[in-house]
Amino acid sequence: MIGSENKPGLGRFGVIHQGGNSGYQAINLAYLFGASAIVLLGFDCSQSKTGEAHWFGQHGPRLTQQQPFALWQANFPALAQDLANSGTRVINASRETALRCFERMALEDVPGVLT
């Protein structure tokens, strides 16, 4: 079992840090599972130009309707720095993104991904 904590940066030793969103947690989980490189897709971390918060539209009425994008964006730099310090390469291959703390690259240019 992997626990979680509401702390900044990278969770280690069987604990993920939450970062306020599931994408942050997924990155941390990939690290815990031993990934040496992580490619991000769909990590826009902002509202779309058409006003949607998610690619699939808004959450249903039983889930939160608020997406604190600025807070989420503010959480990622500490995670990015900890990952870089650990030697884990993170490439953000999202077409559009508000996250500037990870290396950027088009998906077709990521070595080994489409070959």
C-alpha cells in the first residue's frame, strides 16, 4: 500500500505527495515505481480556451466544480526540482500547458516513444 501526504515536492519511501491533483500524484507514483524518465501528456493545468476544465467536460454534480489551477501550478516546481535532483527526467509533451517547470518537447520528438 502506498500512502499519501499533503506536502510539497517529491514523496519518497512509499509515500506520494498530493500536490492537489491526480496528475501530480501520478508523477510521484511513477517515480516510486522506478521510472527514470516520465513523459507527460495532457498536463495543461489550466482552463481551456473554451472554458472547460477537463478534456471530458465538467465533473458531475457530486464532485467538486472548482479547479484551483493557480494553486496546482504553484505546486509543480518543487516536484520538478526534486525529480531533477533525483536524476529523473520529465518531459512535458502536452500540446498546450501552463506548466513551465518541466522540459518541453513535442511527443514525436521524444526519444524512444514512437520508435
